[in-house]
Amino acid sequence: MVQSCGGPPAGHCLRSPVSVDNPLRSGPCHCGQSAVADCVSVDTRVPRTNTSVNAGRSVIREVPQPRAIEFDPGVRPPGQTPNIWENSRMPKRSLHAGVIVVLLSSGQALAQPPLTTTLPPITVTAQKEPEDPQNLPVSVTAVLSETLTSAALRTVSEAGWFAPNIFFNEFTARKLSNPRIRGIGASPTNPGITSYIDGVPQLNANSSSIEFLDVDQVEFVRGPQSALFGRNALGGVINITSARPSLQKWTGNLIGPYGNFNAGDVRGATSGPLIVDKLAAGIAFGYAGREGFTKNDVTGRDLDSRSAFFGKGQVLWKPSAQWDVRAMFSGERARDGDYALNDLASLRARPFHAARDVEGFTHRDILAPTIQIAYAGRSIDVATTTGFLKWKTTDLTDLDYTPQPLITRNNAEDDFQFTEEARFSSAKAAPIAVSDRVTFKWQAGMFVFTQAYTQDAVNNFSPFVLSQFLNVPVSQHSPKAALDDRGVGVYVQGTFTVSKKLDLVIAARGDRENKKADLNTFFTPAIAPAVAVTAERDFSDVSPQFAAGYRVAPGATLYGTVARGFKAGGFNAASPLGAEAYGQEHSWNYEGGLKTSTLADRLSANVAAFYIDWQDLQVNVPNPLVPAQFFVANAAGASSTGAEVEVHARPDAGLDLFGAAGFTHARFAGGSRSNGIDVSGNRLANTPRYTADFGVQYVRPLRGAVSLITRAEAICYGAYEYDDPNTAGQGAYTLTNLRAGLRAKHTFGEVWVRNAFDTRYVPVAFPYPGLARSGFVGEDGAPRTFGVRAGVSF
């Protein structure tokens, strides 16, 4: 408790500005008395702050409290023409949701809070320590909780809209969502970009595409991060962090749902102290579901429905000012429908339609306990992160994607991973003084992991499919496999700061992995000999990084980075005979840029240019012997050249302008082959020529604490190819999102529309010779969706 004095006349109390981006959060209360005796006691304690310096200004970011999260209910907005609502599968009871908006938008507060005119401060852990991103010699985009809420971002791929040169190759079923950064990406079992959830790396991409629940921030770090993060960070790192429980007071929020396509998205969270300043707990829960976008013309039912329950629990213990212990447990139970795959030519002629005799499903279960322990000493800080992750998926698919009873697949995957990282660093406030002008800070750590993965995929062939003489059904296990992986990594980084203007960074990491594979393929009945492969290989590498940053003026940092990226080799669970193993991939990345913050922190503008040179590039290619099956192989090499720009401006209180754009020119080197085909000079698959986003958000105070909030944004993607031979691809397209509503101190209600102009596009497709008449199957991108969103907090 503190006393805050000075300002408005006695007897009045003003609350610090409500965030422009997050309507359900306001700052500590400051009374406006001129005499100490008349001051009102106000609790301004916060759980913890991170402080960094950006060109002479102190940046202090409060670790946020639980906030309202998104749901997507739907109701016809006033003045909307009826045709947009027709054929949207919106029951009449959805009109009841309109009452929510009126009720939750009518909350009144004592006074309309003032709006800030400066951009919000940002702290990231892109290089494992809390820093202002404007001071780091690396390209990083942080999507804050305020933006997650105001733009209703519910998944990692949606947050990726606001980071340049990032593209997610994902299907309607949530288990498959593979990010690509600057052209780098690979299979789910050996990703080129690693996602970290509360400090725990997701060693398989199947567990990284989670629904956001009480998330504080998402960071997209572009370029090789192997010197600190090691394996599978060759393209970059995606860092997702949860909000910390409050140590001072109980807070909470609840969102109620409904939307077109019968979409419901309920999420709630609460946290607070069990012992003030010592022990706190938090719990969050959610449900997200909708009907499918695609109709099966054979049965008349939807194919690609989605449904998932998810939750998170936390305990935070601070036995002293130096110690911080945090335990988290999260889980998900997803029961999604089938993949909405269809022949590519048919999709473009008749979107959101398919015809198949079997309607499948995709199920996923995730359990993830995590323990974080941190100690802040006088000269050395210590932090450990222990992570356990258990996930399993089961799915049934009509593998021929036709009305004929030809081929189906039952697939079951199971994975368990254990990770442990211990990190030591110089104390944040106590760098080592080398001389009067030079200081030194350092960090070092060790990372160990184990992973056990199994897959049993059974292809079921109807009589006469494999041969006109084979009149009985046949099952093929392809594969029945077990992959075991264990490894250790050791890293060190040192930063010399000269005259408080020049930073020189040197970092290196050594990794060693041991991988084992037990691979089996066989038929029942045994119409062909069984194939069994048992193998073991070791992989090791050293990844250096050199960087420099120079603060040329207050609020302006010029930087350059040279880094080597590394991705271990491994084994394919299923592949043609002789292609079970693939080798390591390496790259050298060269990057330079300028980061600026000007006009009294009202304008932030960053630019960067990069060049990447790959050797032994790992590519994901289709198995010619088994439909809809892929394996990893090495191509000769590739290169990628590009540039990025990010701008965020707040020209006036309540007005935010934002935008980012990236250009990537990524091609295979001469002599490169993919699945036996010469791809020299071809563009890398699933790499848009450009990405861009731009938008505006405007807050207009009305009366009391009520404000009108409007937001518009456009997300643009350039053309890209679906496969390495560049046989087919997707043209450039743009998605436009709009929302508007009323927000008060503890309530809000709004209407929204995504893909407002109903752009038709096929974001994902892959070769499917023999069964697809066009040679490709793919899935439609999400159509126009719309609804209302409302929430309440305490």
C-alpha cells in the first residue's frame, strides 16, 4: 500500500489509463490530493516487473493479470444486409446473443479514463533473458496480451499474422500446423522452427498448435537461434508464455459464446493470492467448437467440425525476494472432424464441397506439467525449467477421398518427452566491469531431453484395389514404428558493452543426439514380404553466433548478425526402402537492420535484410508407394534473400496504426533433387513471395467509462508453390478482418467479421497422383465468419 498525492482536487481519484488494446485491464488508482493527510491508500503493488533500457528510457512492464479471452458468438449486426447471414447455419436462438452485447456494454464507471499517447513497453526473452527487443541484434515480433485480446487471436497461427515472413502450413484438423519462417520449415516430427510453451520446447509440431488460454505474450524470433536454443531452431523460435497468477488480489474473467457455423468459444480464468505476496494460484478453462465448413455431398453432413476442451492450473510460490517457484499443468482434449481434403480442381470449381463414403475424425489429447525455479543472487542468477509432455492422436481418414469404398487409414501416434534446462547468468543489475568504459554480461546453460515416439498407421484396402486377382480385403501397417531420441546441449553467450553504445555478442552451442529407430511394414494377409529395419545414429554439431549492435542515437539501434544454424538428422517412421534415414541440415545466416523508436515513443519502425545459405536442406516429400504419406529427405542446397519492415504508431491518444511486410526470394541451388526430381532453381514450397499486414484501431470515449472501439486489419500473402517441383500453387490473396463494439471498465461487447470479403483460397495442398484427377488434393481456407463477442471481468 502506498500514498499517491498531487493532481486533481481533493476527494477525486483517477485510475491510470485503461490500455487501448485491452479493455478489461486498468492500472493502479492514484488519488489526487495535495495534502498527505487527505491521501487515499491505494494498492499499487504488482507481482513482478521486468526492466530494461531503451536508448536512455526505462521500460518497465508489469507481468499481467488474467484477462478476458476470446469467444466468437454470432448475431446479425444492425444494418447488415440479410444475404450475408443466409446459409450460415445460424439458428434463430442466436438472436438471444444480442442481449449479451447490450447488457455487458452498459456498465458505468466513475469517470472515463484518459488514453495514453505512447506505445506500450515490451519485454521479450528472445535470447533467454528479459530484454527490450529494440536493443537486441535479432528480428523479433512480440504479440502482447492486449493484441491477443483486441484482435481475438486464439491460436499461434493467428498471432503469426502480425509477424513478417511467417506462414503456417496447416489443415482444418488442429494437430497439423507447421510454421515456416523465411522459407525454412520441415515435417512435424523434425520441425525447422521450435515452439516453446512456458520454456518447454515442443519437440514434435503435433503439440505446438494449441488453443490460447490465459496467454501473456507470443514472440516470433526470426533467423537461426541454434547458438542458444540448439536443435531445430534453424529457422527461428516461437515463444509462448502464460500470464502469472496475481500475488496481491483475486481477479478473473469469463467470456460467453455463440457464432455462425454454430461456433462457441467459452474461456475463463481466475487467479489470486493464497498468502499475499507469498503464494498464489490460478486456474483457466476453455471450450472451442464449431460445425464444419465443408459439406460431404454423399451424406449431406459436415466433414471438418472442431471441438476441444482445454484447461490450465498454476501455483506461484515466492518464499523470499530472491526465489521464485512456479508450477503449471495444462491439458487439452480435442475431438475434431475429418480433413476437408478434396481434388484441387474440384475445390476451386466448387469450394467447401467433398464427396466420400467414409467420414473420419482426428482426435488429440495433451498433458503438459511444467516446473520453473528461479533464483536472483547478487552476482549470479540461476533458472531451471523442467518439462513433461504427453500427447497422443488417433484419426480415421478416407484415403481415396472419393465416394467409392477403396482405401481408409487408421492412424495412432503417441509421444512422451522430458526436457530439463539449467541456466546461469550474471545478475541483471550487476554486469562485470572490465574497465571504465567496458562492461560484460554472460549466460551459460545445459539442456537435456529424451523423447519416445510411436506410430501405427494401418491402410485398409478393399477387395480388388491392390490387384484384380485379390478378392479379399487387405490391411497394411505402414508404418508400425518406434523412434527414440535423447540428447544434450551446452551453450554460452557473452556480451561486451562499450561506452553504453556498442554491444558485441559472441555465442556458441554444442549439441549431441542419439537416435534409434525400429521400423516395420507388413501386410495382413501376408501378400508381400515384411520389411523390418532397426537402426541407430549419432548426430553432433557446434553452432556459433556473432552479433553487434550500435546505438547511433537515442531510440535508434543499428545491428548485424552472423549465425550458423543446425538441424539434426534422423529417421522416417515411414518411407521407401533405403530412405529410412536423412542427414543433418546446416545454414549460415547473415542479417542487418535498424530499430528505431521516435516522436516521444509514439512511433516504432524496424527494418531488416537477410541472406540464408543452406546445405543439405531437409525437405518433406510424398511417399510414391503410400497415399498421403510423407518422409524427410535431403536436397543439395538452397538460398533465401529477403527484407522486412515493421511499423507501429500512436499519433494520438486512442489511435493505433500498425503494419508489417516481408519479402522472401527462396530457391533451390543448382544440382538439388527432391524425390528424384531435379528442382534446381525452383522456389521453395509453401513460401509466399511476400507477407504483409496493416491495420488501425481507434478508441473513442463516449460517456462515463464507456468507449467505442473499432478495429480493421488486412493480412496479405503473395503467391507460393505447393510442392518442390513447382507443379501447382496458390495465387496471392488478402483477408480482411473488422470489429467494432462498446467497452467499459469491466465489460465489453462487440460485433466482428473475419475474411469480410469472403476471399476464396486453398492455403494447403499436396501431390496426390493416381487418386486425384488434378494430381493434387487440398483444403479450402476459412470462409467469411462473423458474430458477437462479449465478456465480463472482476
